[in-house]
Amino acid sequence: MRRTESVLRTGSALLLSACFALLTTSCARKGVQEEVTVEGRVSTDHGILRAAGPVDVLVLPVQNEVGELLPAELIELEVRQILLSKRYSVLSRDLAFAKADEIIAEANPRTPSWRDNVPGAQPAEASGNERGVALARAWRPGFAAEDAFFRVVVHSFRIPEAGPIRQLEIDADFQLIGAAKEHAGKVLWSYQGAHAIIPVDQIGDRMRSRQENLRRVLSWYVQSILEHLPESEGLQAGSGANPLS
């Protein structure tokens, strides 16, 4: 009898262990899977970065080379938030937008500025892709009296046009470029060809919106890249500008 009870207890313990293992594996697979990695080339010249000592950083609107599906604003916001956490002071995005309007107006004087409230003007004519492309191609160090500027160029972005997002594929370049004195125009840090194919397990997340899934996966992607960026030595953490300004 005792032997039978011992066998039953042993069997129950094994069964519970197996169930726990399955539950743990299931939990690990939710969200962005742990085995997913970002491929690319990280380049940091610590000597130049330390000598330049950038504090005030202007984040340019994301240069979108892939079309309307790309949520460029989500990427930009994530970049700004991570820079703040790494002790950089993030300048107001209005500085970049104002300069974008000037560049666009010079290239096409007939395009009304989004700030002019011109009757019949389309705000999108001076925003989104056009802003990002204009700034990325025409930006010159020091336009906004920044120490450095941060540029993101997205070369590839693939998700289903409709329905659940099961997988996201993205390829982009990230650069921190000096803008002050002898370091103007020098690449202080970069992550080139940041390519990832990210499966999204939606089991248990049926109420999560498409936009929230995008935000969640892109946040993981940008964090995976910017974790390689050294912190600024010029500010205490949390003392920068508001990333939403």
C-alpha cells in the first residue's frame, strides 16, 4: 500500500513538473520571442564620442523609404525616449519641423506650409514622408544649434496590410552624427543594416489592437539597437527635454 502511494506521489510530482515546464515555455513564447535577434553592424568611435560629448540631440523625423504602412512616429518617439534614458537632452521636435518646412518651401515654393492655415492646404503635404526625406537629405550640422543629431532611415518594412500582425520584417540605419565644432558631420555612433524578422505570438492577446502590436514590437526593435549606444556623460538621467515636446 505504501509502495503504491509512493508511486502515485512520484507520478503526480512528475506530472506537475511537466505541466509547469509546458506553462513556462508557453509564457516565454508570448510577445516577441526571445530567440529573435537584430542583425547589423554596430560602429562606435569611443574616443571621438567622448571628445564630442554630445548633450543636446535633435532627433530628425524618420526618413521613410517604404510607404504609408510604416508608423514612423512610433519609431521616432521610441528613439527620443531611449535617448532621454541615456542622459541625452532631446531638443523639441518643432525645431526639426520648422527647418523641414523651410527646406520643402525652397524646393517647391507652391507647397503651402502646414503652419500657414492656408484654405485648402493639405497638412500632409509638409509632413510625414516628405519631412523625413527632406531633412535626411538636406540637414546640415548645427541647423538647430544642436551638439548632435540622430537620424533613422527605414529601407524595408513588411507587415500584412490588413488583419492580425503575425510577423514584422524591418531593415533600417541608425546614426548619431556630430554637429558642433570640429566634430560636425562625423558619425559618432551607428547601427547600419539593422534587420530583423520578428514573429508576434498573439495567443492570449486577442484584445490587443493592431496599433498596440506595432508599438510593442517596434519598441523592442529600437531598444535592441539603442542598447548599444553609450550613455551621455554630460547629464544626469532624466534631466533632458520632454520626448513629446
